[in-house]
Amino acid sequence: MMNRTGLLLAMLWSGLGFAQSELRYRAKLAITAESVELEAPIGVDFEIDGVTEGSCLYVPAHDQNLRDILLLESLKAGSPQETAGRQDLSFQWTDMGGIEHIGPALYRLPPNSKKLKLKYMLSLGGWRDRPMAPRLLTLWHPILLKSCPDSNDQTFASVWPKAKIDVHVETPAGWQFAAPGDMENDNWRYEGSSFSAVFFKQGTIGRYKIGAQTLLTLSKSKSFDQLIEVSKKALETFEKYTSTVPEPTLLVVETDDFEPIRTPGMVTLNTPQQPGMRYLQQEFTHWNVWQLTTLIAQQWFGMGCRAASVDDHWLVQGLADMLVYSMLSNEKEYFDLFSKAGDGKPYLNLNYRQAQDLAAASLSLLHPQTALMNSEGVSNHATQDRPFIAYIRNTHILRYLQWKLGTKGFQKFLVEASRQCSEESLQPKILSAIADRYRPGLGALMNRYWQSDDWPDAGLDGTFVRDGKTYARVHYDNDLLLPVDLWVTTKDGSKLVSFVEPVSRDVEVPLEVSEKDIAKIEINPSRAMFDKDRFNNKTGAPKIAFFPGAARGLEDDAYTIAWLPYATQLPGEPLTLNLSFQTMAYLNSGITGGIRYQPQTDVTGFSMVYMKAIPESSLVLIAKIGQDDGHVEDGERRMDVTVKRKPLFSILPRVSGSTRVRSKQMLGQPDSLHYTTGFNLGSSSESGRACGHEEEVETEGTAYVPSGDFRYLRSFGRFSVGCEARKIGFKIRGFFGSSRAEGNVPRTALFRIQNLDEAHVRLDKPTLAGSLRMASFNIEASTPASLPLPESWFVLPRRSQFKLFYDAAKTMDPDHRVSVSGVGYSLPIGGDIAGKDTVTLLKFSLNGIFYRKIDDKVNNKPGLLFDFSGAL
């Protein structure tokens, strides 16, 4: 008897046998056709069995951090009006069952509770103008967390425990329902961390057993059917690489639009609505394969393995990216982005590794201060200004680890990382500690890489002979001293490899061949390490290619020249024909230029700009020459050199500053030649906000006038502030400029009302002369204008806008008062990007002018302005 009692007590103490509480969710959804068509809410009765002491309730639908994660991973919408026609997921309590709200998405449970009974109203998310689109049932139910985190914690990072889930759903007439698990009499039974499903009118359901997982698919098109094989391969490969399965069933759904969701057990991929975009992403390229593979990888790193906070999310993004890289590297058909042409080669050269390098190069130029951690090992704050590709810094150090550890060693690293975060959220110190266990010193190298704003840069600094021995000299441009390989090709075609193990910035590498027998030397030819400047990585001169033309890609060690023709009609100007071109040293722009011609006036203008980025100092050097290029006075030739720094200070990330030296001259007027100096300060609000602002001040004065006939100091300040809601938006601009002048100053010292860069008065005609002082005020109101235009035209009618505007200005010396009003329509040109929302490539603006008043003279004759840059 005592032995049996002892056994019973042991079972109770250890939680075995009947003492272990089983987590179970039971739900009954009162669904009607109206609720699936987004016209009415869904009533939900929800029960939780197996509540334990210390647990908390988490409501994903209330968690803003999940939305922030999506902003970090997708192309961010430009304004709230772009989603004016979309209904967001909504969750409203009707009976909270005694739970206490302690955080945005967190609730404390009643004391000693074993079961919860809850009621709430749920509205599905989606676009009302897509009646045939699938409706997603996701993030719709609460999650019981095993422990109750602090209310200030970002609770999305908590591990969602597995539960037995029973859901009663009656499918409305005309709709079908696909869900994980087994169904009997409208009751679905499933075991997992959450239950996600889809209502649909059209489509084909597929169910496949892949190892320990079940793949459930909903496809609506033949092109998506082809992705099913990719999904199968991804599940098989990722389970093999990590030895884990995040959810028993993965539901993969083809949708009409990008769906802003993040949930375990469901992946959605939108099919572009524009035939041209579908062709580009499904046939001309393998973009849809890359995106679907990435979304599935995020089920392992992102859902199954979570970062400890939004700030740490770059950890799991990089790990997911490496899963994709590892899989595609072995799938030669999809490793290249572009499909193969008739000659068996890709139309353009861009494989997945090159795409990772391209992302890093873009980041180094456009956002030079993107360290992921501070010196104390804490992740930097993930603001709206953080570019969505910031995680690529982590990808590159992980890719380097794969090269150092080898394929099998890196696979073991992934397995341990997956297991480590199965019960706790992932942090940088955990990942670096795992790396150290495989090779001491790698963790410190990872930390140094994460904490740096810079990128590795190893350059070949020639060869020399000492004591009869040939050496190659390698120079590292910064303190990221990553070991690399050095390949030597001899004149007889043999290849020899040496390894560079740097302990300082300058390394001498002994070679096993004489200097006279060397044909070529190259550092890191496999690109295992991303090198920010590959123009100094090998012997020989770089190539030059044109696009459109012979260029088949953007090579990281060659020059590419791109060119594009277009037309504009701007305030105070006749119709203008333009030809622009850009010379790029990889992504670091070399010479950018343009030629413009106005048939009505027979005037030809040009501009040339040389730009050199110095990312490690957040500096950009710009040298420019322009004549009649639309940004200078008619008949003016201008040359200037500008040094710009953004951010100006690290503690003020949205403040920029610049200084410049400029030469100006009016053609045919030698005495107008003069030189000026100036500086500029600008600031702006954080991107992605409903309200925003922008400010700028600039001053420029003559430094040297050869003729001595004049001098001036030209200064201006401007601001803009605006807010947008889904139904209406407004924007106000203000400008004031003053030029203190002596002598007969040239027109370049004056301010023009019709200069869109300054006063921004949209006066089509007549062309007004400049003045020494000017103040202007602009106000415009906008509203969504979803015209019934076919999306197949590469236009985005959902993102189009109507606007009313009123511009007013007062000039002094000479004195004039000008006011203009009219209506405008803007139509973005672009298309849907699978997995990444919608992208705008150009913005067609058409303004109708219906009122002009210059002093006391009113003119109501209609006028027209248009352009493709969105400047109007």
C-alpha cells in the first residue's frame, strides 16, 4: 500500500499520468454569408481547458508588434489612403469571462481558474472589391501562454504551446472551407499551436504527406500549381536541415492580394493581378519561387523559432534567409532569378547569392548606419526607418559561417539553434554562443560584424618578390578582418589557392608560383564573404556594358551604363523630351546625366552628375554640371561640388546637412560668371506615420566675382506638414526666400514662383520673372480615387488619388501677388509583387488649372500640367 501511495505521489509531483493538464481549445463560430463577404461580424464562443497557474492569455489580433514585423519584411505602403478599401481584422470582446487586460495583447486570468469561457465578435480582413477572393480565418483566437510575461514585454515573442483544437464551422452556401486536421459533421479536430483556415469560392485543394508534416494547398491558377512541388521540396529540406517541424500541417494559400498576416501553420502568396507582372514573376523570373520558399522558411525561423523582441527580429530573418540560400544552392533551376533563354543561359545574371550581395550593397549606400547591435550586445531599436533588408547583415555573417564550418557543420549549427529556441525566444548572445561551441572565436566575430556600420573590404595591393619568394599584398580597409581565400591562375591555366588569415589590416600572402608565371589573382572569387568594393579584388581592368544592350546583369566588379527616354510638361515650360543615363560601378553611381530638348523653343539642355558614396563616414560627394536642365535658370550654366552627410549626427538620424561650392554663368554674358558657397540643413519625420513633416533651410552667397559687378546672399527656408487618414488627407507647404543683392545680379540670385523645388506654385502660364524676395503657401486635400481602370495596364487604381489644391505667392522686388487653384489626379504606375505588396515605379500626375490671379488680373481659361515623377 505504501509503495502504491509513493508511486502516486511521484506521479503527481512530476506531472505524469492523470495529473498533467491537457491544453484544449474549443470554438464555435456563427458564420454567415455576410460575414465571409465582409459585411457582418462573426460571433465566436471560445473555451480553454487546461489552464495552469501562472499562465496568461494572449490575443494576436490585438498585437501591434505582429504588424510591425510585417512592415520590417514587406515594401511599406506610402500612405493610409492606399489601403482605404481594405477591411482589417477586428476582434471585439462581448464576454471576457473575468480576465483582466494588462497589456495591449495580454490578459491576466482569474485566480484558480481551470477553464475559461469567452465570447467575442470577429471581423475578417480583406478587400471588399474582390468578391471571389479567398477569405482567411487566421489570428482569430486567443493563445494560452504557459507563463505570464511582464506587461511591457513584446508578447508576440512568447512560444505558443501546442493544444488540441476543436472548431465548429458551418460553411455558408456558395463557399468552401479548407482547414488542417480532420473534419466530421462540421467539426474540425487539429493539434497544433493555432488553427488557421480559408474560405474560398474557386480553387483546388491538395493534401500531401511530407515526412512528419502535412502540406495543405489551395491553388487558383496553373502557375500556382507548379509551386506545389516547390513547397514539397521546401518542407522536406527544411525539416532535414533543422531536425524540427514547426507545425504538423502547413496551409499554403494562393491569394489575389498581399495579405498582411503572420501566423504559424499558414503561408499566403499573392498572384499579381497584372498579366505583365505575372509574366515577369512567374515565367521570366523565379521570383514567386524565391518568395514562397522564404515564407515557408519563416515558419521555422520566425514562427517556430522566434526572436526575443521586434528589435531582435533580424536574427530569425537571417536564419530563414540562410535556409532558403542552402536549399536554392542545390536547386540549380531556381538558384538563378531569371529563367533560361533559348541558348540555355538566364536572360539576365542574378542568382540568390548575388541578390543577397545586392541587398547588402544597397544598404551600405542608402543606409550607411545600420548596425544591428550596440556595443553592449543589445539590438538597436527597429524603427519604421529601418530598411526592410537590414537583416541582410546577419545573413552575410551566417553565410560566412557556412563557408568556414562546411555544409555539415553549418547544418549542425542550424539544428542546435532550432532546438535552443524551441522553449525560449532567440537572442544574439545565444546564437553567438552556439557558433563558439563549433569554433572558438566565431561568436566574437559575429558580434563585431553585428555591431559594425561598415562592411568587409579586402583589396589586392599588388605582388612583390622578397628573397626569391613571391608574395601578394592584401589590404583590409577596416577592422572586419574576415579570413578569405586567394586564388592564383598561372599562365598555363593552373589554379592555386592560398588562405589569408589576417591579424592586422595589411597581410603578406606567400605564393607557390613565381611572379612572372602569374596570369591572374583574385580574392574571394566564390563571394563567401560580401566585399563592399570588388573593383580592387583582382588583377586586370573592369568591364563596361550597356543596359538595354549587352549587359546581362549588374556585375559587382564591372561598370554598367543604363539609359531611358521620357517626356514631361512642367510649370512655365513647353513640352520637353528627355534622355537620361547612369553609369554605375556596381551600385555606387558614377556619372548620371541627361539631355533634354524643347521642340517649341528649340532649346537643348544637359546635366551631368558624379556621385561617390563614403558609407563609413555617412558622406556623399556630388559633382554636377548643368545647363538648361530644368533645375537652373534659362540660359544658365552651373557647376558645383557638394559634400552631404546623412545623418548629420548619429543621435539625430533624420537630420542631414551639406555644404557646397558652385560656379554660375549666364551664356553669352561673361560678366555674370561668379562662384558661391553655401550650406543646407534638412530634417524629416519618421517614415510610415499617418502624419509627417519635412523642413529645410539653405543659404548661398557669392565668394568670388571676377567682374566685381555684383554680389548677393541668397537664403530660403521651407516646410511641409501633412496627415492622411484612409478617406482624406491634407498637406500644407510654406516657403520664404530672400536675396540680399548689390549691383546688377544675374537671374540665378532670384526666386521663381514656378520652381517646383522651392515655391511650388503650379502656374502653367505665363512664365514669370524672378524676384529678390518671395513667400508662398500651398495647401492641398486628397482623397482616394479608385477609378474602374483595368489593373492589367500596369496601373494601380486602388492607390490613385484626387486632389484639390490652392497655391498662393507674394513676390517683392518686383511686387506681385499670384494665386492658382485647380484639381489633380495621380495614378501610380507599377504592379503587384508576390509576397511584397505593391510597388510604384512611376507616378503619373495630371493637374487641371481652372483659376489664376496675377495681381488684379483673373484668368479662368483651363490649363494642363503633367509629369511622371510625382513632383506636381
